[in-house]
Amino acid sequence: MLDKDTYYKKKLKLILLQTFNMVLKTEESFMKAASENNDLSVAEIHTLVAVGRKQPKTMSEIAQELLINVSTLSISIKKLEAKGFVSRLRAPEDRRVVRIELTEKGRNALAEHEKFYYDLVEEIVGDVSDDEKQYYINLAEKLMNFFKNKLAVLNGQQPEPEELTGERND
């Protein structure tokens, strides 16, 4: 028989792993079933998110947001460009600088992805109290900060000081 502490750790490990896998699989299945852009992988969708709708970004900016190196990103951008989701722009002031922007097709795919997450969050918190919504936010922030700091340490960087969570900015 497991002691309580071991039970909770094993249970949480299993829940985290299953949740991570289910989120990715649900996201992928939604994009394949509900989208005209069903030839996108989850990694490619996340790349479109990082490119974003605003001004074009450099490869370094996108790679930094995705926590990958530029050479890995180059492969993904090349595929997305061939599929018509992004385009490359050379900076007129310095032709060596290449910026990436979404095409109309890329903006449409991003809109579908954003709708997926909006609808998902609506289903999760649609029928819960404001206190429960705040609890979910606090818990999600705590998990995000844990993983952000864990990644920083693994990459030889200083973790960020504990951020205050749960405070509303109403």
C-alpha cells in the first residue's frame, strides 16, 4: 500500500502526462476535422501562433517564442511557406534581414485555432463560479511558472522570482 504522499505524486504525474497528451491530440483532431487547413501539424499550428497577426517577425524572435533554435524553425517555416501559410519578407534597409508574416491562408488557420481554444476554455469554465474560474487561473499560472522556472534552470539560467498570482486587476 502506498503512503499518501507517494499516491498523490504518482496520481499527479499520471494526470499531468495524460492531460498534456490529450490537449495535443484534441487540438490536432480539431484542426484536422474542422478545418480546411487539415494538413497542418500541431507544431506547425504553434509556429503560426508564434508568427502572429501583428507585424512580421524575424526568425530569431519566432524561435525564441517557441523555445527552439533557428535551424529547427527554418525547416518548419520552409514547409509552411510551401503550403502557403507564411511568406518571407526582406527588409528594404538590410536585405540580409528576413521577416516572416502570415498569408491570408495563415491568418485563417490562426483564426480557426484561436476559436478552438476560445471554445475549449468556454466549455471548461462556462458553468463555474467566478471563484472557481479564479482558482483555475491561479492553478494554471502556478503550473506555468513552475515549468518556466524548471526550463530556465535546465538551460543554466536563473529562475524568475516567485510571481504573485491570483491577484485581480479589475
